[in-house]
Amino acid sequence: MGLRAWVVGGIGLAVATTLVMVTGCNPLPGHVAARPLSPITIGEIRRIAVLPFTTVGLVTDRGVEPGAEPLSESPGETVTRAVLTAMQERPEWQLVDELTVGEALHQLYGEVRPPTSSEAEAVGKLLRADAVLRGEVTVFEERIGTALAAKRPAHVVFAVELLRLPASVPVWQAEYAEQQQSLADNLWNLPGFVRAGGVWVRAGELARLGANQVVTRLHTTLYGPSPKKRLSAPRSSTTRR
């Protein structure tokens, strides 16, 4: 099943999951569905190129509702940047510079745009990457209202796929789906609500939170669980005489 097919099928799963595990104003972990597609040897993938996310499946015929805040950039750009930023915080992989990725796209296709699966393979080979990460944004609804009073909360759904090169084999996929809900809708969301300061975040913040969760799953898949920090034993307060 390709990325597009899995995204469409995953939205229904995400909606069902949201009905059972509803979160507060700060989304709690558990809204990322990830799956390996083929065996990956720990550490075999190091050099990764993050490609611009597509928005071909994004619903855009919904008209601008009164009170909706304008977007400063396209949803694809927002989510791509959120994923790339989250990946830059981890040292184990070597990320191809964003400008270098753009130059490769322009060299091959005359413009910087989200590539198809076959185009992603060509870009990755040109960049001599071990793998490319591509994705699709299918829902990106901005909140209507303010941080303290939202008529409609933000809603974000996106999926990613890791292609191993040079054979362009899909080895891992993940989907993130989140829509905020208030304590009035679900009192069990108190911990998440408090951590968010009791405010309604914008769609870009939901994308950032989702990117962090997706990247954590991907990192664990490629390099194994991060070692837990050992707690040093407390020093004895007994004074030797």
C-alpha cells in the first residue's frame, strides 16, 4: 500500500482513535500510528534527505470561515519545516541541507516542489542519500477564535514515508492525527490542558508536536531505544569523624 492509500485509510482510524482517546489542549502521546514495511538493520541508514511534503489530498474547497486566522505559509511548508526541525535535534543521522535538497529538485525538475515517489528516488540518488523522507498533509485546519476562546480548534493530519535507496524501497510509514478538545468536552485531559497553559494552539503548533512524536518513532526504528539516563545514588549525609 502506498503513502496516499495509507493516509486515506489512516484518517478513518485516526478519527476512531480520537473518539476513544480524546486529548486536551496539549496533545498527549498516542496519536501517531507507525509501522515498519521491511526489516531495517540498526544504524544502516544515516544520510537522509527530507523532501517537501505534498498537499494534493488537502481539502481546499471549504471556504474561509469568519474569524479564521490567516496562514503565513502553505501547510506543506509548515509540516515539512516542523519535521526537519525535529530531526535536526538528533545527532545520529546526517541530514542533507535544505538548500541542497532544493538545488537538487531545481536541477532535476526546474522547480522546488514536492516530488512523486519515482522523483523522490531520483533526488535521493543525486544527493547520495541512504534514504529520503517524503510526506503528505491531508488536514490542516486553523483554529477559529483566540488562544483563550476558540470557536473551532485546530486540526492536523499528515503522514510520512521513508524510502531506502538505491532501490527506493518503502521501509517505514507513520501518520499523525490530532484535534484539540477542551476540558468541558473531556475532564480527563487536565494534565495536557495544564501543560499547554490552558490555551488553544494554532495548527502550526499541532504540526510541531506531531513532528516531534513522528521523529521519535522513526529514530527508535533506525537506531533503537535511547539509553535511559542513570540516576546517581544520593550522597550520604553521614559525616566521618
